[in-house]
Amino acid sequence: MARFFNPFIIFIFFFCNQGFAQFSQTDTSIIQQPFKLEQILKGDFTAFNVDAIGNIYATTQTDQLKKIKPDGTMVAVYNDVKRFGKISTIDVHNPLKVLVYYKNYSAIVMLDKLLSFRNQIELKPLQIFDVNTAATAYDNNIWIYDEQNFKIKKLDDKGLLLLEFADLRTLFDIAPSAEKIIDEDNQLYLIDKEQGVFVFDYYGAFNRLIPIKDLNNITIEKKCLIGFTHTIMEVIQLNNLASIKYALPVLSEKIKSLKFINNKLYILTQTSLNIYRID
């Protein structure tokens, strides 16, 4: 009996890791991929992230941070909202050390797997005043991009400066502004909405600029860049920029945020987080 394989799973393992010549950068077709609704988590969530094992970390209107297991069970809440106020970004690259960044206070808070407080770094006493985001480094230290002096910096848990890149104004006509930093596959990706994705090695050498300007909620997974418009998920192979586009599920509510990880699509709306699997 012939076996039929999920074309999307085949795509993830072969298109991203090896590449197919038939897909080119100029492909314009949109695949009507059968996303199947698996779960709906009701809540007034404002933002979310998902770790490698499927745990969901969602912020609420009152700036609580909730950790929710893949089965929908809430396992922890971090609600120390009076100290720093509104959460700007959540990095869950290491589920044992969750990074919560508060831009308005230039503060990074580190939480354990039950969202209990571990440590905090306040950047202003370190003479760092303009940072949009923070990310976990491959060695469990912390990446930031200091937009006052245009340097990517690596800090330890106490805020000690371990490494800083050269002033990016010396490399580019227009220095980047970081919406997000991603540490993946021995590369550092700095996401700039206006210019694209700047790629560096871990010691500050600039590799290339990927000129992607119209995608949001960008992630890097399995050597592919995944991003979204309002109606499309685009998966771009990093080694040759070949891409495939998938039509997103049609929802009656406005989409606030999206993420694709672990072969699941997460769509946040005004009233719920909708989780889809690929059939």
C-alpha cells in the first residue's frame, strides 16, 4: 500500500534543511494549506510566546505573565506588575530562564520555570538608555542592542559586559534599529522593520543583510525564516532565499500577533489564542 505524507512536514524537513530547486525567490503562488483548529485559549491576552516544548507564555491587559501548558492548563503566574509596569518582550529560548524586558524602565527580569523571580538587571545604571528588546544568548547570557551607541552587547546575569560589537554606524549607511534579536543556528539575527534582517556571527562579524521589509512576527526555525502579513505565512529558506507562501486561516476577529513553531500555528486575536495544526 502506498503511503501518503503530509506535504508540509516534508517541506519543513527537506525544503528548509536541503532546499528544492523548483521553489524560487520569485514564486508568487499561495498554497491553501489545510490548517486545522486544534485548541482555543480564551483570554484578554496582549502578547505571547511559545517555547520549544509547547508551553505558552501570555501577557494580559493587567500585565500579568501566565505560563500555560500545551494542554491548556495554567501552571504559573508572574504578577509583580507594580515594579516595572508594562511588559515589552518575553524571551523563552531557555524555558528554565525566562527573560522579561520592560522597555519603559530599561529593566530585564529573569524568571525560573515556574515564573518565580530569579534576578534583574537595570540598564540605566550601566549607562545603557535605549534598548528595544533583549534575547537569550546561546550560552545563556543576554543579548541587547544599545541604540544610543549602535552596539550589540552581551551581558551576564549581573549586567557585566562580556562582549560588544563595533559601532554599526561604521558598517552601514543607515544603522539598524532592532525590533527583535534572535540567536539561532550559530548566527545572530537583528530584525529591522525598515531595512530587513541583519545577520552576524557571535563575535560581531557582519555576514549579510536579508532585504525582507514587509513581514511581521519573524522567527527563525530549521534554517528557515518565517514571517507573516495579514493573510499569508511566508517561509523563506535562509541559504538561497527560496520561499513558499501559505494562506492563513480566515478569522472574524482582528489578528494581533502570530507565531509558527513546532509545526503549529498560533494566532492571537482580541479574545483568544487560536492554535492550529497542519493536516
